[in-house]
Amino acid sequence: MLEHFLLSSSTRVHADSVTGLDNNEKVCIISVKYDPISDSETRVIVSYHYIVLNVKGLEFIASFTSGAYKEFIGEWKQLLEKYFNTLC
């Protein structure tokens, strides 16, 4: 999964990556790339890669609908905006 969105921010950070084990069901690799495009906007590219470890992880992937994804990525956008705004 890959998502692009713009944030209002003057932050000048560039990239980060996190890998985590989620409930012993799946491994999630999250990469976040930040590209400042002006003094007040930053383009953010978030990518998720899931590696399923068992049947429960496979069930999670199967249940991750388009609506669930939109809610999930919407929360990420809000959290990133909040984070960047604390840095300004």
C-alpha cells in the first residue's frame, strides 16, 4: 500500500522506516518519506508492507477493505499533521 498526501509544515525531515511484529500475526514495515515542497507544505509518502506469519494474519489482510484502509490512512494523516505542527 502506498499513499501520498500534503501537510502544511515547514519541517525539513526526509525519511524514516519502522518494522514491527503485530500480535505475532504479521510483520508490518512502514516507510515514511517527507519532501518539503515549499516553506509551508511537505509532501508525505507512506508505504506499508505486511508479511503474514499465520492464518490470523491472513484473515487480517482479507478483512482490510477499502473502507478500512481509508480510515487507517486518514488517521495516519491526522497524526503526522499533529506531529509536524508540534515541531513548528
